[in-house]
Amino acid sequence: MELINKYIEENKDRFLDELFKLIRIPSVSAKEENKPDMLRATEYIKKSLLDAGADKAEVISTEGHPVVYAEKSIDSSLPTVLVYGHYDVQPAEPLELWASEPFEPEVRGGKIYGRGADDDKGQMFMQLKAFELMNNTGTLPCNVKFMIEGEEEIGSPSLKKFCIDNKEKLASDIILISDTTMISMAVPSITVGLRGLSYMEVELTGPNRDLHSGLYGGAVLNPINALTKMIASLTDENRHISIKGFYDDVIEVSDEERKEMAKAPFSLEDYKKAIDIDKEVGEAGYSTTERTGIRPSLDVNGIWGGYIEEGAKTVLPSKAYAKISMRLVPNQNSRKIDKLFQDHFRAIAPEGVKVKVRSLHGGEGYVSPLDTVAYQAASKACETSFGKKPVPVRSGGSIPIVSDFEEVLGVKSILLGFGLSSDAIHSPNENYPLFNFYKGIETIALFYNYYSELMKG
Ligand code: BES
Ligand code: MN
Ligand code: MN
């Protein structure tokens, strides 16, 4: 522990400099124009991994954005940790809401501001630096592999195939991921559940062109009016999702387990204050943390159509669109939900509009068991660095590839993330506290130690 903190203390400014260089590369996976930046990011990470002590590192192309792979083998009889992270980020828009440039990182009030500061450049970089630390202090206790992808924020469309094609190369005992949150730095927690996702886009067409809303209004079905009614009917007065069969595969969590989960500290007042709402709203019969942790949800992510520019234009639009995401819980199947949604949405469409429904992307949820060596090691690592035993928590977010890792590689993942809900990931002014960045490096190094120790049996 002394050794770890000494190394971090002596190198902390350089760590930050190096992270800033990565944040400056606008690796937005969703945008075609950033394709060259994706390549620059991979080259930068490859070099960082080699500098950190990897035996070899390579940029491997896929059908989509490339993957950076690296490894360091010290002894084939020792366990192997495979680190997963992502170098792609969400688009920075709306730009005018940022207090500083999204791709020009800066520290204000002890926090790093910039797109990717937390998700996932800041967190992934902690993994690289913990690896460097162990190499340079001669304390690396096991073999390590890295797989850093560039398509997480668009649903990892190429990574499953990459895993299938590279099964041998990716062979490992545990997958280590820093891409989740903790309750707070005072209340460390380990994420033991992720939700799945079914993400749809719908298109309604009414008349074959925009119409004068005076000449036609009242006589022709307006697709935006129709769409909003259809969307409103997707949940009932109890905020239950009304798609037939939607809950069929949801496993009800036992009262005992719910009681256990309710022990995790949570302040509803702070929660509401942080996002400036006066009332929390969700499915009847469940608490706020249960609504995101163990229950599925349905949200419109965007809705458009008609005239939305400056001033007025009296039209009855031809088209209406919406993007709708459903967060799923383990045992629900995203393909099955896609189909249920499609059938349901078509069935509820009124006469007078044509409906198109397509699936954008999806993935399955994940629950990680607590009775594993990896969980114990992560728990001990947090306990040592934070001075407090961490609480297991089911998160509402998704990292769809995690369930594929289990299916394709047959390896479980441990989610050792250090983000905070106040980090504003995917939002303007994304940030990551310096404290978390350095604490994360320390905790990761400790994880390796405990994990290797416990694996010896
Ligand atoms: N790192 C997040 C997911 C996350 C954040 C999980 C905090 C738990 C706590 C990840 O980058 C993400 O944003 N995932 C997407 C998945 C999607 C684009 C397929 C999500 O959850 O919306
Ligand atoms: Mn992420
Ligand atoms: Mn993300």
C-alpha cells in the first residue's frame, strides 16, 4: 500500500497530462467525421500500453472501429486478468451548455472536466496506470491482457464477433472493468448488476406531404398527434409497461434480497436535489433504487417531426419520429422484447397512419455473483483503500458486451468502477474528480494483489 501510494504521488501530474492528451482526441464513435480521431485514439492507447510495460500491443481492425489489444505474460501458471474498457465517447452536444471546451480538458474545483473524463477515458486510464505502477514497482502478480474497444457507446456492434474470432487470444480467468459508478467516495460500492437494453426507432407517416394546417387540420390524422397518443399508452397509471408479454421473463427479486438491497445508503432528498425535481416518479410498488436496479423501464429518448425552427409555420406534418429505449433486467431477452414492441406498436397504430419500427441496438443484462474470488478481492481492495467495506449495488446502466463475454468467452466480469452520479456522463460538463482518479488507481492495484493471492487458494 505504501509502495502504491508513493508511486501515485510521484507520478500524479504525469498521469493527468497523459489522460488529458487522450481526452483531447474527440473519439466520438457515433460520428463519421471523427473516424480519423478513432484511429488516433487507438494509436495513443497502444503506445500508452507499451510504455506502461506491455510485452506487445496492437490495433486490430474490425468491421467497425478498431480494438486495442495488449498483453503482458509473466508466468503461464498464474491467473490472467483481462481488462476491458472503451475509448469512444458520446457526442458532446449541446456545446453551448459546456462551461469549458469538451475536448480541451481542465481541472476546476478538484474535478477534471471534459467529454470522456469519466466515461470511459478517465476510468480506463486508471487501469492503464495501475498496470504501469505494478510493472514499474515490480509488483505485478499475474498475467494481464487489455481489450479497449471503440464502439461501446453505439452498442458494440463488432465486438461480439471480435470475441468469437479471438477466443484463444482473449482467454482469461476474470474480466476487469472500470466503467460504472460508486454510491459515493464515503460509501464505496461494487456494481453487481447491469440492465439490458432494447432500443427502437419508430416512424409514422400520415399524408404524403406536409399540409396546410388550416386547410386540412381536423380532417386528416396528424402523425405527431397520433404518435404522442401511442407513446402515452405504452405505460399505464401505475407506470407499468403495457406491452403484452413484456414482463413474462422478469424474475421477481425475493423480499429477502430486496431487504438486503435496501440497506445500501440512499438519500431520496439528495437525489431529487441533484437533478432539481420535486417528486420522483416510477413504477408503483418499488423504491427509486429498485426502479433502476431490478425493474425494466421505457423512455422516449427523442421525438421529432413537423416544424421546429424559429417562429411559426402552420403545417400538419407528413411524418413523426421517436427513439424509444427500454432498459431490461436479467433474464429478459432484448431480441424478444424488440419483437414484442414491434408487434405491439403496429397493433396500436390508428387508421390514417403508416408505421415503421426498427431496432437500433440492444443487449442483455448482467448480474454478477458475490461468492467469487473476484468479488472478494474487489471488496477487500475497496475496504483497504477506502477504509470501508463496499456495498453491492445493481446499476441501472448497461454495458451489453458484458453478457456476451460470459456467453462467448465463458468468463465473468467484475465491475470495479469509480464514477459518481454527479459526473454527468453523456451530459454537458462531464467531469471526474481527481480524488476518484487516483483512488481508483490505488484500488485497482490492490485488487490485483488480493485476486492473485486468493487464486492461490
Ligand atoms: N459506462 C456506461 C454504462 C454505465 C454507467 C453503467 C454507469 C453503470 C453505471 C456506458 O458507457 C454506457 O453509457 N452504456 C450505454 C449502453 C448503450 C449505448 C448500448 C447506456 O447505458 O446507455
Ligand atoms: Mn462507459
Ligand atoms: Mn457511456
